[in-house]
Amino acid sequence: MTPFRHRHVLGIAGWTREDILQVLDLAETFREISERPIKKVPTLRGRTVVNLFLEPSTRTRTSFEIAAKRLSADTINISDSTSSTVKGETLLDTARNLQAMRPDVIVLRHSASGASAFIAQQVDAAVINAGDGLHEHPTQALLDCATIRKHKRPGATDLAGVTVAICGDIAHSRVARSDVLALCTLGAKVRVAAPRTMLPVGIEALGAEVHDRIEPAIAEADVVMMLRIQKERASGPGLFPNTREYSRYFGLGSRAAALLKEDAIIMHPGPINRGVEIDPAVADGPRSVILDQVTQGVAVRMALLYLVGGGFQEL
Ligand code: CP
């Protein structure tokens, strides 16, 4: 196997198409393990993975734990409320103390942009960014690319010809940033749509076409990805008049969904705020692949743990 170019997974910025495809191709080989009656292979036996989640998470934390366990790694989960950060310990001291116990991989979620890059400089373990502030959520972008490839370009080496509309709170979404980077690198056409107050300055420079209305963005799109309003990261004056109006003009309800192509797929990284950015009937409807994203997440995180956790090295 070609060695992986990256010691850590800190962001999609700087990744090539080959880097992304290496993860997606390997994830495809791991998918089948989750369908077996005994969902375990010995690949990472003897390795230790620490999941350090200092912000809430359901999907990312659980799927990293499941991915590590399916590869036979030993896993330890640390959350904000059960760690000594609540007693005032710094991230640096936390990282140094974890390093002293010789983990092989540290998966970090943190509210500060750059937190993963910071601890990657302090520890010998490989560091995987599970979401850092407003910066990036690279493993979400990789699982989104895996989902889109599976449904729209199975087995392909790029996403050329696929149009993806990402709608919602682009400005405060680390998922949007990583998705735009990954999708553009794979050759997809990316549109983003949000109220002007939720569009970050310079988003065009990443390669996305920018809309301040949802309708032109979703028209003729092959994939529509809805994002929730990131209340925990938004600050300052109101970004929109009220939730009802936001939902009416920027939500994916039955009116907007009627504009979609027949074979368009609907995605959402979760957690969903039902009735705000997406109607329950649309989220649970036949075009939704939202739960398949979660399934792909396990395979993609198995691939990443394998690649940076030394799965190809002899013990
Ligand atoms: N998509 C995502 O990051 O979900 P969680 O916050 O539940 O991990």
C-alpha cells in the first residue's frame, strides 16, 4: 500500500485529490466489516486511541469509538464534563499528560480553531481533528465525499459533473469549510446559499459559487446539503429576523424540495433542527441519505485510524 502522506489529520486544506481518494478507497474496503456478524478485525490490536471530546458530539465521537473497536484498538473516551479541564487544566497540560500514557492516536474536538494543530506539535501521537471551532471538520467532509461518491459516482476517481448545494449557516460552519475544500478538490461544482449575514467573506476564493437565496442554488443540484444554525458559534446581533422567517426562506420544506431534481439526494451532517433548516418529511423522505452519511462515517474513520494509527506497520 502507498504510505499515507499525512502524519495527522488536521484539515482538508493542503490535501490533494489522491490523499482524499486514498481514504475513500480504503473506507470502501472497510465498509463490509460493519455488515459481518462479528464486526472486528485485528488490524490495530495493541494500539491505543484516545477520544478527547471537549465539545458535545453524538455522531463523531461514537463513530470514532466504534471504528477503533472494529479495528481492535483500545479506546478511551474523555469528555469535557469528566476531564480535569473543568478544574482549570489547560489543553496543553491535558495533551502532555495524555502523551505521558503513550497513546497512538488522539482524536480531538475543541471549541478553539487550531486546537488540533496546536496539540499535534506537543505530542508524539497522531492527531485527528474531530472539529475545531470555526476552522475545519475534515472527517465529516471525507464521509460526505464518500456518501456522494457512493450515490452519484460509484467507484469514480473524482466528482466531476456533480453539483452540490450547501445551504444554511455557512459562516459559522466548520463542516461547510471542509466540504467546500474537499468537494472542489474532487472536481465537484459547489454552490453555497445563505442569508448574507451567514456568508463568510472570501468563501468564493475556496471555489464555491455564492447565492443569497436557496432556490437558484438547489435548482438542478445533484446533492443538497442542509446545515443547522450554529448558535454555539454565532455571536453579535441577530443574523435573521426570526426562526419562522429563516425556515420559510432558507429551510428545505416541501415548497423548496419540489424544485429539486427527481434524483437529487438530500444530506445533513447532523444534528438536525427539525422544522428549522429542514422539514421532518424531507429529512425522513426517500431522497434523504442522512443516515447513510452516519454509516459511511464509521468506514471513513476506520480508514483514517488505520492510515495514521500505523495499521500497515508490523507490530
Ligand atoms: N456531524 C457531527 O459532527 O455531529 P456530532 O456533533 O454529533 O458529532
